[in-house]
Amino acid sequence: MDEREIKVNVDKDEGSVQHEESQSAGSTGEEAQVKKLTAELADLQQTLLRRQADFENYRKRIEKERAEDSKRATARVVESLIPIVDGFEHALAAHKEDEYASYRKGFELIYKQLLDNLARLGVERVEPLGATFDPHMHQAMDRTETKEHPDGAILEVFQPAYVFHGRVLRPALVRVAVHPGGASNKAVN
């Protein structure tokens, strides 16, 4: 072998050593970049999951608010119909003569349809006769001192209560029993 061949072989050996060093340095840089990209991907996935959860919560909140708005609007319409129901009841109670029998049948049918439609909307008519007085559900118009009935018992209903999905639209107007000289009589006075 002559010097030239040895020099070329040495140069080739040094080049391969340098090439191996550059490959290992490049793979370390690539590994760092892969780790960085993996971390960014995980962060973006977490952000996506949070955004999806936020959107789902927003959608549910909006649906709930729409349902509540719908109930409030229906309650306002029903509240405006309650005096009409009262009007029908007064009209039906006023004319019981035979000459009004055909009109009466028509009014009764319309009245029944109105009550049925209100019930389908979720309106409950509450007749509290005999129940215990509840200030959230009843409005006392009169008190009668008596020992024949329990204290706070409702003796007479002047107007029924109307409840819509648990909300009192109109309290019942009632006459309440009180014991003479009882604690409830003193508390009211």
C-alpha cells in the first residue's frame, strides 16, 4: 500500500466518524423536536376537550333557558285566561232557567274545552276545601271562630287556586276556621 491509499483510508475513516457524530447530533435534535411536538399535541388535545365540554355546557344551559322562557310565556298566557274561566263559571251559575238550557250546554262545552286545554298545558286547578291553610297557596278572605273544625282548616273556597308546574299562578281565596281565643287568632290580630 502506498501513502496515498493510507491517507484516503484515513480520510474515509475520519469522514465516517464525523458522519456518525453528525447523525447522533441530528437524532438528538429530532428527538427533542418530537418531544416538543408531542407535548404540543397533548396540550391541543386537552384544549379541544375543554372547549367541547364548554360548548356542551353552553348548549345545555341555552336549552334550559329556552324551556324556562317557554314556561314563563305560557304562564303569562294562562294567567290571562284564568279570569275568563271565572267568567264562564259565573255565567253558568247565573242562568239555570230552562229557557237558557241550549246556551248553557254550549257554554259548558266551551268551558270544558278550555279547562281541558289548560290541563294539557300543565295547569292544575286546586280546590282546597277542608285542607289546612297554607299562606303560599291560599289567601284568607275571612275567619270564622269555631271549635267544630281544626284550627286553620279551610271552611269555604271563594275562588280556586291555579298552579302551573309547581308555581302558584293565583292563590285560592278562602274562609279559614280559627278557635276562639286560640293562638292563631292572637297571631293574626
